[in-house]
Amino acid sequence: MQNENGKQGVDGFIQSLCETERKNNVIDLKYYSRYDVKRGLRNADGTGVMAGVTRIGNVLGYYMQDGERIPAEGRLIYRGINVSDLIEGFVGEGRFGFEETTYLLLFGQLPTRSQLADFEELLSEYRTLPDRFTEDMILSAPSHDVMNKLARSVLALYSYDENPEERTLQNEMRQALQLIARCPVIAAHAHAAKLHYFDNESLYLHRPQEGLSTAENFLYSVRHDKQFTEDEARLLDLCLVLHAEHGGGNNSAFACRVLSSSGTDIYSSIAAAIGSLKGPRHGGANKKVMEMFGYIEENVHNWRDDGELRDYLSKMLKKEAGDRSGLIYGMGHAIYTMSDPRAVILKKFAKRLAEQKGMLEEFELFESVERLTPEVFAEVKGEEKVMCANVDMYSGLVYKMMGIPTALYTPLFAVARMVGWCAHRVEEVYNSAGRIMRPAYKAVAPNQPFLSLDERQ
């Protein structure tokens, strides 16, 4: 490397390394078709490669007819129960639903009244973090991003577990329930640390309270004054239910199952799932949606002018506006075509909340983007595509109207999805017949001779 005497320096050396890497790592796209590679584990028609079977959840957005995908209204199924029916049931009875949804996804059946009461009591007991965990694992090394701190904290729980490696079902279930119960507390404390150490705010740490639901405890924990309304808690509870599970093929659940198939511990598997969910093409999309609407609200002067809005959406798809990714976040899904049932439900509650909060104009802007995007996509890309809003389109707006900070949008997703991950973890460990997941990759690097150090150019 070069130094201050006019030589290259560290940055220049790294840049030269990157140039070497690019020169030797370009893969011609023709290889994918030549060797029938399923890019992204997707078939040519967009359907997923069949990698396993599950009894936990099902995602339906189309049906096959004569080898062709036919769009259909989306359905999300938890253990054989349509999630719309599940929500209608507990909302109609005036109850919080996340805890019984957790029971359903883990154990395959709805709990009785007494079973639910015992289960809620157990989760309440498990919410308490190990002694000095917050001080040693969260406050001692705060993070700009709550998701990274959540992943690190999950890994750290291994060290506080007196029996981390035992593979009995009873031990795995204890670990799973503790992770589900503790995840909201860790996220709240990690966010408090972020606010204090990076945003120069006062440090507020609240302990979870007995007798409160997961949604109530989360709002209690993240707000300085610990105050929240019943309506806020019930809406957050609904969001948690809608995010709890999405089949074994979603990126984070699959990551969890891949690691679990190797025989590693539950903490390693769940930390990998958290890392996956953080990505903007997965759970991190809810933050990107709100960032995108920040660009739209700033650059589109008349939100009700379809022409002006269409022009800006077109620029976004052409990578000329927004974050220049060429994406319209919150639109489109790998499986859902005509509708995402989660978005349909959230949109209804979002509109009601927008009316209460005086934010109806902003809600209508979201609706306009949802309505116009398929047309603009067809114009810019030159192809017709059945496209719907996905859950991320309206979840961020709901959180914003509830006063939840943007930094907690994706961690809230993780709080909910911890249930699905743990269910898939247990199913993989006890039903995989001991097979490690090991797909194939075709090597296409050309052969080359070894050269002695003096022969190399």
C-alpha cells in the first residue's frame, strides 16, 4: 500500500482490489439458461422451486391452468385457517389476537380459554431478560440499526442459556417461547439505546408489565410516558397477527430452515432470519416505502394530479428519481397477484385511522400510487403485469399515524415473524429426516495454471 508520501493509500488499494474482483467475477447471464439454473430459486414462470412441505402456513395468489399462472385474489392461511376469519373471530369477540395466533402457529390448533390463559401467563413470565442483559449486550455496544442489535442480542442469548444445545422438543420449545416473549423487549431497549447514544435523547428503559398483551407491552416500552390508547394497542396487535407467518418459502423463514437443517442451535438460525428480514427486498421494504413517499411528497406538488404523479413514478422506474433503484416499494409480490390480503385488511384500518388523525390526504396519495403503478409499469417496462399493493404499502403508514418511529418498523416485523420462524425451526428440526439443505451451483470459472510469484503480472 502507498502512504502520505504520494503513494496509493488504503482507499486506493481497496479500489484496485475491487477492480480486480470485478474483472474476475462477471458471470454471463447465458449460463443461467444454458444450465437451466433457477435464479432466485424461481421457475421460468415465476413460481417458486418446490423445496419442502409444511403444515404451518400457506400463501395463495394464483392458480395453475394448462401450465399457466392465472391471477387470483390473495389468501393467507395459518394452520388451515384463513387469516381473515382468524382476525374476524378475535376482533369480533373484543380480544387481542397475537397470543392465540402464536399458539395456533406453534401447536397447530386454537387454544381453549384455559389454555390461552396459561399460555399468556407463560409468555409474560418469559419476557424478563436475563440479569444485566440490557446493560452488557445492548447499552455497552449500541447500534445505529435496531435490527442489527436484535440479531446480535439473539446470538448473545445463547451465552445466557444453561442448556443451549439440547435438541429435545421440550428444550427447543422453551427456547422458542423465550425468544418470542423477549424479542419485543430487546427491540424496545435497543431503540432506546439508539436514541440516547446516537440521537442525543434521554435514556428511557421500561420493564414489561404483567397482564398486558404483547402489543400493549411494546407500546408501553417504547414510549417515554408509557401511555397508549386501547385503539392503538388493538391496531398494533392486528399488525402483529398479519406479519406473524408467510409460508416456508419466504426469504427469512427459508434462511432459518437452511441453518436449522445443518443442526446448529436455534439462536444461530433465528439470527440469520433477522439478518434476512432487514433487507429492503424483504422486511426492510416498509421503511423504504415511507422513504419513497417522502420523495414523492417533496417532488409532486399536487398530490391529486394523476398526470404529475404518473410522471414522477415513471422517473422512479427509470432510476431517475427517488432512491434511483428503479423500484416502486410496496407494489408487487412474488406470489400475490390481484391482492395481498394483509394489505387489504391494513388499508381498511389505515383509512379509518387517517380520518381520525386528519391525514386523509396522505392516505389518498398512497391509494393513488397503488392505482397508477401498474399502468406506469406497463408503459415504462413495455409489459403487462397483474400487480397489487403488498403489506408494506400500508404498514409503514399505519405505524407513522400511530407515532411509532421509522427505526422500529422492521423490528416490529421481526417481533411478529419470530413466531413463524420458531414454528418453521421446530418443524424443520423434527421433520427433515436429518437432511442438510445443499443445492447445487454450476462452476463456470475457466481453468488456469498456477504461476510462481515471480511469473505473475
